[in-house]
Amino acid sequence: MSVVKIRPKRQVTIPKEVFSELHLETGDFIEATVEDGKIVMIPKRLAVKTDVIRLTEKEQEILFRATRKTERIKEDIIHSEGLSLEEIELAVKVGLIDRKQAWWWTEEWQKGERQVEREIKEGKLYGPFETFEEFKATLKKRK
């Protein structure tokens, strides 16, 4: 057990063994509370620490385009454009899109998404249906 001294401005030094055991680093945050007349300090991670990904000027331009395209797809899919493979690769690299979902952002896939959205707006598609009976009734109406 270590004993620490309270310094001016209410500062205390965390003993080296405690600091090391908790894998603390300079700049980390600690929540301080009182429980049963004791000071309890709990390490907190306010943000995930990640490596900085350095991008060339060209990669920054590509990422800017990819970001604009993903935002446009989310806002107005009918008037959007899918990402190129180069844009997808970089968007995955920086975490803009999930690698497992990269296929969805391709122009080929987005072309299909745009078509479906148009057909929904034009009333060419029906559903979803709650029951099979509801589905059959819709088919009878269309005849």
C-alpha cells in the first residue's frame, strides 16, 4: 500500500506501481468519487485511441469525393452515384465504411438501389406484407 501526499491545488501523485498496473498514460482521464468515506479513482477512456492514418494529397482528394458520395447516397439515393473501387478502398482504410459492407457502396449496386427507389415512388412495387393473405389480396387487385 502506498501513501500519497496532497500537494498545493489538491494534486496527488499516483504511485508508479498503480500507474503501471492500470496501464495509465500521461493525459488519461480518471473519474474521482467518494464511496463510504473513501476516494475512489476510476480510469476512463473518453475516446478510442487510434493510429493516425497519413494520407497523400491525392488520397485526401479521393477521400473527399468518397465522403461526398456517401453523404449524397444517404440524402438522396435516386440522384446519387456509387463509389469507385479506389474510393471504396480508401473509405475502408480510414473507417468511413465497413469492409464487410463495401459491396453496397459500389456503382453497380447503387444502380439497382436507385432503380428500386424509382419503382417504389412510381407505385410499381408493393409491400411489405404482414401476412400471406395480404400478399394474395394485393395480387388479385393487380389482375
